[in-house]
Amino acid sequence: MMMGAGWAGPWLVMMMIPLLMVLGVLGLVAWSLGGGRSHRGGRDRPARLGDRREDPLAILRERYASGVVGREEFERRLEGLLRTEPGGVTDPV
């Protein structure tokens, strides 16, 4: 007697392979259209301290809020940032 999956064993596997290939292609298309956007630096990506495009004032505020920078250093750096801003900042704190 043969051991195995019975009469549907090889045929079932042969039918599942194209189905899995189609699902894989659809998953890649869905990822590239929507889900992969945040990995490419899209607008929905949250800002990070290491991001060079982030506003220096936002970085300073975040460091002050997390306790990395003290109040005196925060105020000193804030004044320096406001002096170098071309249009100035309307809401410094």
C-alpha cells in the first residue's frame, strides 16, 4: 500500500502553486501602492530626531520635553534658532 496524501495529493499541490503565485503578486502590488509608502519617506512617515529634513525647532522642543536639554540650554538654543530663521517663528514655545 502507498503512503501519501491519497488520490488528490499531487493534483492539489499543482493547483495551489499558481494560486500562491497570484496571491504573492497581488501582495507586492498592494504593498507598492500603499503599504510601502512610509518606507520610502512619504508624508505619512513620523518625524524622527535623526531626520535631516525635520525642523530644528521641533527637534529642540522634543529634546527639551524628553529631558535631554535643560531649561537654560533650551532658551539659549531657542534664541539662536530664532535669530537665524529668515522669517522668524511666530510661536517660539
